[in-house]
Amino acid sequence: MVARVASFEGIDIGQAQRTMDEAEAIVRPLIAGLTGYRGHLELVSQAGDVLSITLFDSSADAEAAEETFDEELPRKLGGLFSGWSGRRTGVEVYDVLGEGRA
């Protein structure tokens, strides 16, 4: 399994929190249908930094999903996402060495 980690900075945390349910309703069906999708996690700091982590079966699945993340999601989120301000600063793919939840 791999984790695609997109990092963002300068996000308006208050706006993101107010609209997260609406954004999730748009995002969830798009990413859930991606080949090899295994789940996702959104992490936010009070400083306005965000890590968006999406789990895939393989790095090939993560790579194949880039068009959805780069083009389709911004188009579908439209003004909702632009209201969050900030910018994406990077995307990395990591091998998942372990996972667990209580």
C-alpha cells in the first residue's frame, strides 16, 4: 500500500472547517471510485498547513489518480476550494510500512 501525501500552506482554517462537509460530499464519490483507493485522511494545523493523505494499493494507482486530483477535483470544488485560500506546495508518494486505528 502507498500513501499519496499532498501538502498545502496558507489555508483559511475557519473557512475550510465551515465548508468541509460540503467539500467531502463532492470529493468522496470522486476518490472512492479511483482504482486501488483504500481510504483518506485530512490533517490540519492551526497555522494553516494541511496534509491530504490518500491511500492506494500501489504507486501505479496513485499515479493514475493524478489527473483526478489535479484537474477534476479543483473543477468540481470550484469556488468552494478557492475560498480556502492557500496553495499546494507538494505531492509525495510514500510506502506504507504500517497502519492501525483504535
